[in-house]
Amino acid sequence: MVGGVAVGGAASHYDVPLRMTACFFPRRIVIAPLDLKLLRDLGKMKGQVFAVSLVMACGLAMMIMSRSLILSLESTRDAYYREHRFADVFCSLKRAPNALRPRLARISGVAAVETRVTGKVTLDLPGLAEPADGTILSLPEDRPQQLHLLFLRRGRLPALGSHNEVVVGEAFADAHGFRPGNEIDAIIYGARQRLKIVGIALSPEYVFEARAGEALPDNKRFGVFWMNERELATALELDGAFNNVIVDVAPSEDIAPVMADLDRVLAPYGGLVAYGRRDHASAVQLDDELMILRGLSVAFPAVFLSIAAFMSSAVLSRLVRLQREQIAQLKAFGYSSWQVGGHYLKFAVVIVALATVIGGCVGLFLGKNVVVLYHQFYKFPSLVLHPDWRMFGVAFVVSAGAAFLGVIGAVRQAVKLPPAEAMRPEPPADYQPSVLERLGLTHLVSTSFRMALRNLERKPWQAFFTAFGLALATGIPIVPGSFRDAIDYLLTFQWDVAQRQNVTVTLLEPGSASAMSDLGHLPGVMSAEPFRSVPARLRFGHHSRRLAITGLPRDARLNRLLDEHARPVELPSDGLLLSAKLAEILGCKPGDTLRLEVQEGRRPVREAVVQGLITDYTGVAAYMEIEALRRLMREGGTVSGAHLSVDTAHWKSFLAEVKEAPRIASLGIKEAVRASFLKSTGDMIGTITAIYFTFAIIVSFGVVYNSARIALSERSRDLATLRVMGFSHREVAAVLIGELALLTLLALPAGLWIGTQLATFIVTAASTETIRMPLILTTKSYASAVIVVLTSATLSFAVVSRRLHQLDLLGVLKARE
Amino acid sequence: MSTAIVEPAEPSTGSPTRTDDNGARQPLFTVRGLTKIYPSGETEIRALDGVDLDLFPSELIVLLGASGSGKSTLLNILGGLDTPTDGTLTYRDLDLTSADEDELTRFRRDSVGFIFQFYNLIPSLTARENVALITEIALDPMTSEEALAMVELDDRMDHFPSQMSGGQQQRVAIARAIAKRPEVLLCDEPTGALDVKTGITVLEAIEHVNQTLGTLTVVITHNAVIADMADRVIYLSDGHIVEIRENKSRRPVRSLAW
């Protein structure tokens, strides 16, 4: 028997007594001699085995981390949506009587319907100078809640018939440290009320608890509230009526007809066009995040695993070549080629097993930490890491496959050699003058450089793979560098170059020119620019998106539209400017005509030409010149809000007045959003960047160290000869390092190119509707990648040079190659 | 007493040798009580056990003995590749027993040429370049071309090792060893991997170098016939010198046969 652990006492096996086993079994565990050889050989090459395993482990850790995160988010989301009955179709309307509910329930395909009352709430919070705002939703009292069931984290639901009792969304409550029993001042529909928090809850429609359409949560200034239906309806002057419908479509039914029927029924009641989960702000956020994760779960592991495959191939083929004689002897003893081949493949199995264990542990550890960061953004009743065990199997098979591919060639070559031939010393390796010499440039290079050149030419594939590994190692650190720079750029672009206002005010209801004038006269306002926001569905061919068309003054100086070079783009007098991403989603280009299905007022359907594209990095938007939009709506000087530049010297009085203004729905303060972004997303990006950077260092060190060890092993005879002839350690080290230094220098430019491609790929993969990263590649990123590789190279050269001191001169020279 | 010190006969060449004030020849190597012990598990192997020996310039010495008799150990210690466990070894005025790594490297670089059974040429360098490795670092080397001419390989200078026969490779190794004009040439079974005819050509090259350069040459061999080319033949057994035989006259290599 060859391989495996057997129980028995065959005389041909080395007996290895295991004390524990001996206590229970009279016989002893024996390990087949080939496996003993395996263990001892592995012991001798532990440095290299560890280096290869570590690089492989980096890939596996990334893979297991991201796949486990995907699994956790998906399974948690699906279970949460199912158990808490997240609706399939959503629709807002002006006002419809409660008597309409049975008719809605009768729509074909509707499994459950919930009618609700929703409104805006403005909050005056102690410790917060500016007003916060929120959405307030009704909880049914006369019937059980059917959809969007709340998960109560603390406290209770408002008691039936109670007054002013509310449940608060967890993200907002946490941001302010609210607990059941706390009270807050709120303005609902212009009336100031004191609300009593009785519970803290989560809802499947606010997994991402942010204002609809905002890419980043600002939990300090936006919250979600639930109140008893009757009380809220009274506050919103909607007694006996509802203004929001959510529908659960039967599993076997198509949602499109349901949406169409719903639109038809609700149209007379000022219904805005119904939409599905694909257009639901929170659901889309989560889907986009999963899309990014999926991209990352493939790109990085693929790079790491290919490097590991090259490395294991190099290590194992060297081992096979070194053990040529031993292979011949084994075959002479009667071992079959399969047995011998299997023995060497076991090396690969051990490396991969080690990598899987390390990668698995690290991946799970990182996943557990990153999932905590996810909890900042996505509110689930519980979000714990579900290890993707299936992925462990896949990871093992993938990396074993890579390692096998690497080693199979060398093993085949070794086993097909007849034993007698294999036992003879190998003839001197065949060399020829290098290209440089053939070009007659011999005099330009030293003898040791000539050796290096000829070695590289003789084994071009080995040289290529080493250089490729080094190039990949150079490329990897560019990615986290570009992440960091992209975030910096995004912050500057979004909040300094594009948005020069410091406050954006949104009105509860679209107002007239006088409302604009009031906003312009708030204390400290230096300049004010109106905006008009009209909800609409944009349709081109069979693609469509629901969003708000924003009308801005043509000569806007505060909220500017920019092109990809951050140059202002002037709004055309007619037609649309679209986010480049929106054009991509709709599949349209400048010159195309879109159908606009306005979802407000008389809900006109119009056509508009795409006049150009603009660059933005969060969300998607469509812009029109404000007068053009008003013409389209057939309205006068209507405004939805204004962008304001407020003198910070009057900040306090500005905020105090805004808090008292009943028509203001929300206040967006640029600096507050930026701080919140840096705190949350900054943390996340920081963690991810640190992980990638660490892995990059491991890879570059691993690759260089491994190559240096292989070079040392292959060249030990040459190097020992040089030492015997009187070369000093330093001179011999220079010969050894020359070749690798040459490869490193060749790899650097290729690595910078690969890094650029990798960063481009990842930025593209991470480009979603909600957030996109600009591709920013700075000299700093490139320089840090080069420094990482050169430092790792220097370190591994130092480690390998130390081994030169241990070179057994006599042993090497006496032994046959 | 297992060792014997026998004054060698005058070397057969007229090459210059150093003498002291009394006209007595000065040994190049002085070996006293040289002992080398290798630990081997719980026991130890005494590879050399109190060897006393003087080696003189221009001599051609053949070391004979069975495997494990200590020949290679002695040669390696003489060449500064290994250090003794006990005893003293001086090369001229240099105490090799207390020399550090740098001194040993310098000693090998300036004074010693090695030839091994398996040639140990650098396969990526041509014959000329293999020799040039030495001429680049030696103090007063001959040119690669001169060295290769001495071993009659002037027509193979730009061949790589893989393009040469075993005998030719070994002659390149000799050229490489002597290019620095060493005072000592140490050959560990130089014909061990060669057939008779090729072996003779290699030995002729060694003999030629010894005669023309006056290099102290020590040759290890299993082959007793080769002993006839030497000035002195030293027999080793179990780490002791058991006999030193002085040849009345050296037999020319070309007349040897085995």
C-alpha cells in the first residue's frame, strides 16, 4: 500500500508509535514509507510550502470572506423579506378612501394588500442645531398588519387608541441614543407635537434607512417613525383615507399586470405610478452592494490563485527535478508511475489543504469583522456571518486544480524516464549565447549578468511565470491605492466642485415664487437657487427607470452639473441631461428621445431629447432647465426647494428659523453628510483597503522569496563552485540576486499595467446605480506598489542571502546533479 | 606511530622552491596532529586522527586509500573548505586552523585551485567564460586563452559545457583551477567519472601544469596505477597515514595504463 494511514504491522512500513493510540489499541499506527518521505520532504521545504500556502490562503480568504458575506446578506435578506412580508409593489397617491381597499384586494394576482398613511415629519432634536426629518408611516389598528411587519428591537407598538406614541427606526434611534420612554418634538403637517417613543423597530422596507434615492445614510438627520393609523391620518388630514399602498403579489403571478391594474384603479385618486422592488430605494441599495461583492469575490481570488498556481508549479517541478534519482529508484523497486505521480501530487494536496485551513480561518475572521461594518448600513434583525461551507469545497477544488496543473507536467516527465537513465547524472544543461550577445553586445555585460541572461533565456516559461507572479504582486497594491484616491476625489468632486451650496432645502409641497423668495430671505442666505423636482418614469425602448427629474436654473452657480473632466456643463434650453450611468441603464445616447411619464399632477406623458451626459458618482439623475421643466408641467414658477449658500456667521439664526418653518420638509447640510460619509463609508473602505494592502505585501514577499529559494536550490552547485573558487559571500549573492533583480525590473512596468487593468475592472464591477467610483490612478499609488514590491524583494533577498552562508559546499560539490 | 615524515626527493622540475637560511626546503603546508571528528548520531566518526605531514612546493602527491579513509577530508581541510577539530595546519605563515571565513575565502581565491570528480562547471558559461570567472577575481592570473591552451582546449573556448565531452569539461575545470597561477592544485578523483583514455588526457594536463607552473599538486584517487606519476604517494587508512612512498622517478602519464 502506498500513501494513506493504515492500521497494521506490515514489515515494510516504518512503525510510528503514537502514544495516545497505543493506549487504546494494541497495534500501532503505521505510515507508509512514501508518506514519511512526504512529511520529511515537506519539513525540509517548509519555508516555501508556507509561502505558497500563504499566497493561496490570501486568495481563499478573499473568496471565503466575500462569498460568506454574499451568502449572509442574501439569506438574511431573503428570510427577513419573507418573514416580515416585504411587499412586491409600491404605490403612493394623493388620497383615496379606505372603502377602496377591498377593490384593491380583488385585483387579480394580489395576495395581500396594505393601505397606509405616510407623511413627512420634521424634528427638533436637542443637541442638533439643524432640524432633522423623517418619514412617518401608519400602523393599522382595526385589522392585523399584513405587510412590512415590524421587528421590535425594544419596547412595544403604540397602544390602541394611544396618543402621540411612536415607534422609531433603529438606525435613527441608535444615532441619537433614544430609548423607549424618550420624547421628541416633531412637526407633522405643520403642527408641532411631542412624540413619545414606545418602541424601537426595524422594517424590511428600511433595511437601508435613508431618504429615498440617497446613496449614503445620514442616520443623525433622517429617521423613520410609525404611529397609529387613525392618529396619523388625522394629523395629515387624511381621515378615513390612505395615501400609500403596498401589495404582495401571489408567488405564481406576474407583477406587471398587477402594477397596471393598480395604476388604473388609483389614477383617479392621484396615484403615482406603481413600482416594484427593482425601483425600491432600500432594496436597490442592497442589491447593488451584493453586485459589488460578487464582482470582488471573483476578481481578487482569481489573481491570487493564479499566482499561487505558478508558485506551486515552480516549487514542485523543482522538487521533482531534484528527486530525479529517487524517482528512478522507486521505479526500480517496483513502484508504478501512478504511485510515484500520486506521491508528488500529495505535496500539492498538503499545500492546498494548509492554504484552505489558513484561508478559511482568515476569511471567516475578516468576514466576521466586515459583517459588523455592514450592520452600520443595513439594518436587519440580526446579521451574522454565515460561513459559505460549500465555498470551502469549491476553494479546495479550485486551488488543488491550479496546483495540480502546475505540477502535473514535471511529474509526467519524471515518471516517464527509464530508471537506469534517471539514475545517471543529468548532462550539463544546454545553454546558448543570449540575445544581447548574439547582437554582439557581449562586452557590455559582466559575466554574472551574462549567466543571468542565459538562464532566463534557457527557461523562458519559468522566467515568464516568475515575472508574471511579480507583476501581479506589483499590480495588487495599486487597487487599494486607487480606492483611497477615488474616495478622496469623489468627496472633492461631489461636495466641493459640483455642490457649492452648503444647504439644500426641500419643501413639503411644491411652492410658488413667493416660497422661493421666503427661502432667499432666511437669515445669512447669500445666494439661493431654486430647483424643481418632478417624479417620473423615463422610458427608452424597453428600458425604464423611475426617478425625479430635477429642474435647475441654466446659469446655476451652486449646484453645478459637470462633465467627466469636472468642467461645468450648461443646461440646454430644452431636453435632458442624464447621468452617464442612467444613459447606460436606459441604453440611450445623446440625440435619443426618451418618453417621460410624469407621476405627479395630471401625470402628463411627454417626450424629451437627451442633449448630453454628465458625470456624477452617487445615484442617477436626469436634469432639465427649470423653465423647460415648468413648461413641460404647464406650471408657473413652482419650486420644490432651493440650494442655498449660507453665511456660517448666521448659521445659528438660520437653523433656528428653518426649524420653525412649517413648509420645509428636509434640510440637507453638506458638511454633515460629508462627516457622516467619512465615518461610515470611510471606515468600510479603510478596512477593505487595509486587507488588500496586507494581502498584496504577503503576495509580493511570497513570490520573490519563493523565486529566490528556487534559484538558490537550482543554482546551489554553481554557487558552491564559485565559493570554492574563492568568491566571497557577497559576490555569490550578487550572482544569485542578479537574475531575480532583472526579473523584478522587467515585472515592474508589466505590474503597473496589470494593476491599472485590475483597478479598472474592479471600479467597473463596483459601479452601480447607487454609487460609482471614479478611476483615479495617481503616481502615489504606482509608487507605493513599486515600493511594496522592492521592499519585499529586498527582504526576501536578505533572507535567502543568509541561507547562502549555510550552503554545504562539500555536500553540493560531491553530489551528482 | 602511524605517520611518517619523509623528506621528498628533489622535484623533477627545475621550478623554484623556497629554502630556509640553512638551505633546507620550506614546506608549503605544515600539518601537525590534524584531527577531524564528525558527530554521527550518538557516536562520532574520526575522519582524520592525528595526521602529521609536510607538503612542499612543486611536489606532485597522490593520496591513496579506501573509501572513508580520510583522503577527501584531508584535501578539503588543506583547501580551506573545512576546518579541523584539532591539530594545526599552516600554509606558509598563515594559520589555517584559526583563519576566519574571510581569510579562508581569500586563501582559496589567491592560492588554491580545485578540481572535482564532477567538473562543476557553470553550465551557462562557455569554456572561456568559466575560466574568466577566476581571472576576474585573481591577483595575477593568466588569460583565459592561455589557461585553456595549457590544457589544449584552444579550439573549444566558446563551447558551452553541454557541447563538450567529459574529458574536455574536466580540462576546462583544470584550466579554471590553474588560471590564477595557484601555488596549490587540489584534485579530488579527477578521473573518477572518465574512461581510461580520457582519464589519461586529463592526468596529462595536470602533470603538464605541475611541471610548467611548479604548482604543489595533490591528487586523490582510488586507482593505484596513477600513483606512479607522483613524487610521493601517501596511503591513508581510518584517518591515519599508514605509509608514504617516494617514487624514485615519476612515470610519465602517457605511459600509464589501467
